[in-house]
Amino acid sequence: MSDSAQPNPHRDASRRTALKAGMGLAMGALGVAGATAPAAAAPRGATARVLQAGTPLCDQPGDSAAAQGLGSGDLAIPYYREHDGTWGYVFGDAWRGIQQTGEYIGSPVMLNQDRFDASGATPISFTWAMPTAGRAGQLFAYGHDRDNGHGFEVSRIPNDCIEFGGRTYIQYTSVATWTPPAGYDGSLMSGVAYSDDHGVTWQDYPYHWVGDTQGVNQSMYGMWSFAGIDPDGWLYIFSKRWNGTHVNTADGGAIQLFRIRPDDFRAGNFGAQENWAFVDGGWRWTRSAPPSAILSGNNVGEFSVKRIGGTYCMSYFDVTDYSICTRTASRPDAVWSAPKPQIVGDNRLPPSHWGKPQVPFLYGGYIHPGSAGPNSLTLIVSQWNGKLHEPPYWVLQYDGIAP
């Protein structure tokens, strides 16, 4: 753990301070309490299926996260630890105490779980932490609010995690500023770190994708999601511009797709990727052209793509629509279904939000790779009210989501 992972008194003015200018409208009336919604009623005569419908996984006194040394944190990106069949959850900025009090731990931070209940009957409960059980710590050895050899960076925020072949990988964005000017993404760079001891110690691949303050604004390699290794043997990866600030007005919702052989990825031979591109009037896999945008439209924050039961499922925070949306496709390079709002910041408007679970100040929305099936996803959604030392700053579990 870095010796610089200490409380940061000015972080309250920088940590995702403006989810979107219009998002605060009516939030005074909505409040941050009552963020959960009841599970749908079962048909008459049927046995009700118990589902988690907004269960907080941290920021609650005496909960399983606190037992592992984490009081408040966000993201909790889930991944499968294939070497022993357990589950990992990678948090962003985290604190020892609830309501973002006590020692600032850092980012990224990992908690683990021995068994995941895909039925939704029992919520996620953390069993141990990295690097030491009962004492969550920052995974990467770097300092916050300083130059670590690449330029000034505030924090390194995880975007996704995957384990295969005995090695664990985290793709992250190094944030230079949480308050970039309009049209800029505020990133320093993006990179991939790996661990050969299942998350205890980490190394950085020497290659980094240049970000905003290094001269490449709006890099499409800012945020990644590992869709997984397909039966065809390729590792499929989706990526987009960094918009973890949620204020990148040039985001445009563009998402691209590339693939790489797992052995090349492990070796750091990232130039071996093949790109899904529109070339000469048609779509094809190629190394002679960069990836083309497969989706665009509303600004998009955090996103997640996973192969669940043979179906490719996507979820993302639609910043413009103020909702967590889902889509599906039969293949990574197939046509995606229309977006479907699932969890919303305000369920009174527009009509597509009516009756949806309501979570003011939401973001994130990661698909659990252990979800029950492509029509019953578990989503991990973050919530933060924009103020330090005030609840909530946590992640919520939703089961039974049908994309």
C-alpha cells in the first residue's frame, strides 16, 4: 500500500462533483433516502422469489465491508477469481469510516467473497480483503495528488477487472482533474496493471494510452470493459472515452470494440489487437484500421459488458438520460438491442422512467459475471450525494434485471 494513501481534505470539491447540471433538479424533493425499490410481486399462487433490490453493500455500521476495513467506497466492480472459484470486487476511492470519514484508503481497493448467491436470496457479503484480510488497502503503489513519473495525477480509478491463466488484470484511468474544461476529459493516461498472486501485489505494464493532459484528449482507450474470453478463443474488449467525471461534454456515447489473443494480452503485446471497423463500406475485423464506433448518442459514464449464458449483455450509466441502461447482443460484433432504462435517478419523468427503481445521484452499473442468466442480471450501482462526510457513498445490489 502506498504511504501516500492518507486523508485528502480537498477531495470533497473534486470527486465527481457534478454528475450532470440538470441532475440536481427535484433532488431536494426526492432526497437520498428511500433509494431502494421493492422486488416485483409474484403472480398469485406462485412462490415469491426474494431478490436484492437496492441492498447497500457498504457504508452501514457493522457490515461485512466494515469488517474488512472499508467503510465507504464506490464502483465494486465484480469479477470471477477463476483460480479458486471465488469473487472479487474492485472499489474506487474508499475510506475506513462510513460516510467517507476516517482514513482515506485510496484507489483501487479490493474486497473478496467466497460464494455468490446468483438467486438473489442473500446479498453479497465480503469475506476477506486485499492485501490483508480485515485490512483493505490500496492495491497500486502510487501517490495521490502528485507526479508519479507520468505527470500530475489525482487518483487511479479502476474500470474493469478480469482473471485468466493465473493472472489478474485491472484496467484503470489516471485522473488529472475531476473538473476539466468543457470538451476535455481530464485524464492523464490509461493503463493495465496485473497481479500474479491473485491481487496481493501489482505491476504496471510499461505501455500506457496517452490521455488529455499528456496531449491526447478524448482517447477512445480511456475506459475499458473486459467482455471475457469467447469460445472462439479471443478476448473481447470494449472501450470508450474517459467520462468517469460525468461532465465530459464531448463524450458522445461512442463505444468501440477490439479483440486480442489471451497470450498476447498477457505478454503486453497490445499491438496484436484486431479491430472491429467499418472499412470500404462494410464491417470487418482488421489490423489495418482503428476500431469504429459501434454505438453513439447520449453521454455515457461507467459501462460494463459481460457474456452471460451465451448472450452478450451491456450496462452503462447514461449521463444524459440519468439512468442505468442495458442492451444485449448475440455476439460482440452483432447489432445491439435498443437501450432499456433499468434504474433511474428520477422515476417521475420521462415516461420511460415511470415505475423504475429510483436512486438519486446514481452512477456505475456493473454486471456481475455470476448473474443467474441473460434475463436475470445482477447489477452493482453506485450512489453519491456529492458531499463529503454525508451519506450515502456506497454501492447497491440489484438482482433479477431483465435487459
